[in-house]
Amino acid sequence: MRRVACAPLAPRVGDLAANRALTLAAIGAARRRGADLLVLPELATSGYVFADAAEARSVAVGADDRLLTDWAEAAGELTLVAGFCELGDDEALYNSAAVLDGDGVRAVYRKTHLWDREHLVFTPGSAPPPVVDTRAGRLGVLICYDLEFPELTRSLAMRGAEVIVAPVNWPLVARPPGERPPEVVIAMAAARTNRVFAAVCDRTGTERGLRWTAGTTILDESGWVLAESVEDALVVADLDPARARDKSLSGRNDALADRRHELYGTGEAQPGASAR
């Protein structure tokens, strides 16, 4: 069994020092709870609602920045997945997530599907999301809007991911009373259709007038909720990542082996095609 934790923080936009303290405190809290894996929100180092690209650049850090070293030292045996505003070696800005532990940075993923005004600030990543072998299991890494592309979640499952981890910042949208946030429903479907666990860490609070969903959720490989946000408390669940290796749905069905490649094509609309 592995203990998975998500820390639904409320970073301060543009305040590196305050956010450093907030994230290190979350790592300490997760370790005290015996967590093997901790997920922090998207852009946990910087906040999200930038006035412009210049403001984002003023708080961007490289993947070799001392902050990530501090995270790794604080993590120890814990595996940490955390969002940060990255200044690349090419001087471009990226909405990124680092996977690290006491041995240092294991992988950095740059968000490939940018949402709305992110296009005015960030360059989309050009590399596929990584699958990283860690003490907490085999992790596939996405960021927020990436979760809404089934091609990505399926590709992670095909590459052996046992747990999809996703730092997110979900702006609050209207939904019928009693319904879960639509983004959580999408994550539930991704976990269920791919037979993988998922740990999705959303932020909390309101930033420059934008209210967040606070939809942090940990899901089992059937897509059911194991734990979810209650105010700003650490969200914790115990799970067995190895269960995600079994893709059987019944005695005659397999979530991955049943795919019919010859029917799917490239996913692009075919000229002249029509439904009948």
C-alpha cells in the first residue's frame, strides 16, 4: 500500500517567499502523515492570475533553482509532484510540474494544453508527459487542462502509469446543485476507462477576483472517489498502485486489449464522412 496526499494550497500571486514557506510546510505535514506521495497545485510557486507575461517572468524559476533543491531536501523518502512557473534555458516561460524526491529532480513536465489567457504568458510544452518510476509507484504526470484530452490519459496508461498525478488550478464554473465539478467527473472517467488511480490537487481561495473550485480528489482505479477536499485540509488516501496493472473488466474484457485500432483512424475528421 502507498499513502497518497494532496495539499490544496492557496498560493499568493507573485510572492515567491510566501509560497516557498507554504509549500515546504505542506511537505512537512505530508511526511508527518506518513505519505509516500504528495501532489501540490498548479503554479504553486507563483500563483496563477498574472497581469501579464512580465509579471510571470519576475517570479519564474529554472528547474535547477534552489527552491526545487529545498523541496527535494525536505521531501526525503517522499515523492513530490508540484507545479511551478518555469523559466526555461531558452528564456521561454512554461507552466511546469516537477517530480522529485530526496535524490533530486526526477522529471519536469511542461504543460502541453494551455488554457485561455495562459496563451498570453506561457509557451506550450512540446514533449509528451512523462511516466516516472518512483517509490510511490509508476506516475504519469499531467497539468490541469491536459486531463480533458483522453488521448493523453490513455497514452499514460499504455505506457504503464499506475497513478495519474495532476497539479491543477480549476476556476469555479456553474453546475447543478449536488453535482460534482465537471473537471472531477472528467478525472473520474479517465481513471475508470484506463483502470488507473488518480491524484488531482486543486488550489483554494480567490485570486484577483477569480474563485477556485477547490476540487482536490484522489480516485481509485475504478474511478471512485477515495478522498476529496474538505476546506483546506490535507487530502489523504491509501491505495495499492499495483492494482492498476490489472486491466480486466470481466472474464472476457480488457480495458486496453479491447481497443479496435482499425476503427479509430487518426482522430481527425474525414472529408465527406457522414453519420447514418
